[in-house]
Amino acid sequence: MKCKFVNGTIDNLKEVCDKLGARGKMDLGPVITTVQGVIDDIRARGDEAVLEYTKKFDKAELTPGTMKVTADEIKSAYASLEKEDPELLRIMKTAAENIRVFHEKQKEEGFMMDTAKGSKIGVRVRPITVAGVYVPGGTAPLPSTVLMDVIPASVAGVPRIVFCTPPRADGTIAPVILAAADIAGATEIYKVGGSQAIAAMAYGTETIPRVDKICGPGNIFVNTAKRLVYGQVDIDMFAGPSEVIIIADESSNPEFVAADMLAQAEHDKLASAIVLAVGEGLARKIWEAADRRSDAATRQAQLEGSMANYSSVISVDDLDTAIAFSEELAPEHLELCVADPEAALNKINNAGAVFMGNFSPEPLGDYFAGPNHTLPTSGTARFFSPLNTGDFYKKMSVINYNEESLRDVYKDVAKFARSEGLDCHAASIESRFED
């Protein structure tokens, strides 16, 4: 199945990028109305509403006593994996260690600094108290996302990590998900999905605790719920469908590039896979290879929707034009399949994750390398960052003046306050030095 073939130039850059970004122009009005109704219902009725939505959407009949996963269920999940796929369990543990080591490097410390006459100022860094992590069920379990979203909270030292994921119709959770959550460090696991899970974590129910921050991917209903509860709790980012841009020059292998393109397009019908190829000859080789390779793929419905509507091979004259397109689109994933990826990287400011050279394909980051795969999408890499350990910290400013250091500045502070018409602010300072 062929995607669009486009000739890209600096002159048509804005027009082409606007068309490629059409996914962000969906009318969310009906979705917002539906999700707000779910949130309001769960705020009013708690567990009762959660269980009703779980039965409606996931076809699972649970009770308040069976929503929370037990230690026996986790033990059973490990036993199942050890029997059926011990190699996958080993791989997950290795990936978890890679992710943990990378995120350990992101740990933050506060500081205190001495200023004039014995005063001190600084910052104290503390983990949030309760983190909420959501991972969808969807068409396949996503243990990699469990590791990516729980481990940074664990590394940050969050004492309580609440994990929610939809149950299967029989009221269980896939063993691979339970094992991944336990390996990553989740302290409690709940069988609840969709926008009802986001509402439950944001406001709390009789069974599910209120959290301080919610992170993790989901469908349009989950992401809309996160937007609507933002402010009641913090969230990681406003995530959308997945995307990749692959910049390729004559040093690239068209078969590699085509395979990487399809790896992104198979996520779902809204996924975007864009190749920026230097030279029309290379672009057409990649275009034809992607068409040929797509015939053997298993997720035909997802590929067809993505390739027809949101994916393109764009022929450009030079590497600088390719980089200009990428900077405008600010992709979630950016592959630099070029002769000198280090030089190209120096020109990149807007990307969630960058994959360097012909042997750093994007799936390496999805599963194993260590950097987080929860990334900003839909152009938000211009101002959002990947999920990281710092997302689970809060910071407190500390101000510690003694009498001598305050005396030295109190008149300046009082004058500044009065310049804003805040006499009581000034008096607060001056009262300490009244005769």
C-alpha cells in the first residue's frame, strides 16, 4: 500500500507541514462532553460508577474487593510467564535494568547557598507522594510502556505508585502486564481502564486513592480525561497518536528506512510515518520498498489507515531542507539515517527522541535502550520533554535570613512593596525593626 509522495521545498514547507499536521485538528467537542460526564459521575458515585463503566466498556464484572490486584495474582503472573515464556521475562528484566540505570542519571538534588551576612537561600527537592500510572489494554498488552512509566517514579523515590490498566473480560490482567508492573516498582495495581481510571485517580474513590500526578498513554478518551483533570492533578503531557520522521541521505539503506517507516505506521490508523529523503531517486526507492514490505505485514488495517492519510515520503534537495521540515513538525521520534548524524544532531532543537545512524532504529528506544519512550507528540516537542525522573519531583524554595541580614535589606524591600501599593507587605518587614 502506497503512501503519498511529495516534492518538498523551502517554499512549500509551511503548506506541506500544515497538511501533515491535520491529526491535531479533530473536533473534540463530543468527546469532551462524554468524558466530562464520566468524570462527574465518578466524582459523585465513586466505586459504584467505576464498576459500572468497567462492565460497560471492558465487559468485566468486578466488585470493590476485586478491583485491586492481590499478591497471589502477581505471584501467579510470574509463574505463568516462567512456564510459558521465560525468555520474555528475562528480556523484560534486562530492559528494566537499562531503563533504571538511564533514569538514575536524571536524579536531582537541591542546593543551599550562602548570601550576605549569614543568610541562606536554596531549593529542596522532594518526590511527589502518590504517582498514578495508566497503561491501556488495546489490541495488545504493552509491558514496555509499564516499565517506561513506572520506573522513573520509582527512581525518583515516590513512596506510592498507583498503576491502573483495563481488565480482560474475565476480570484478570495479562500476566505480562502484572509482571512488568511489579518489576518496575508499582506499589498497587487496579483493574480499571479508560477515562474512568483517570477520573478515579484524579479524585479518588473508596478503593482507588487520589494521586498527585497521572502519566501514561491512552486513546482519545483517556487523553481528553487527562486534559480535563489537569489542575486537579498534574499530568505528564498531552499525548497524541505516535509519529516518526526519518531523514535519509545517500548513505542510508532504503530497505531499513522502509522497515522503520512501517514500524511506526502499524501502531494505529492515526500514526504518522514521514520520510524526508535527499534526492528523488532515493525517495522513490524508499516509497517502493515501503509499498512492497507492507504486503507482508500483519496489522493491515492499521497500516492502511496510517499510510493513506498520515504518512508520506517527501523528496527534498538537500539535508538542510530536510532538517527545516523536521524542525517545523517537531516529531516525537526522529531518525537520522545520514552519513554524519552527529553534525545533523547539532542542528536539531525540536524532537522527543533522536535515533542516530543506520543501526539505531526507533524500536530500539521503544523497548530496550533505556531512554524513555513516553514522548511529546503532535508538535509539542517544541516545548515538552520525554517523561523523566524529574517529572516525579516537586521543588520547594527555602529562604533563611537572620536579623543582621534582614536589617541590611529591609528598607529596600519595604520601598519595593510600597511601589506596588502593598503597604502591609512593607509593614511586615518594618515591624521587625520598629523602635
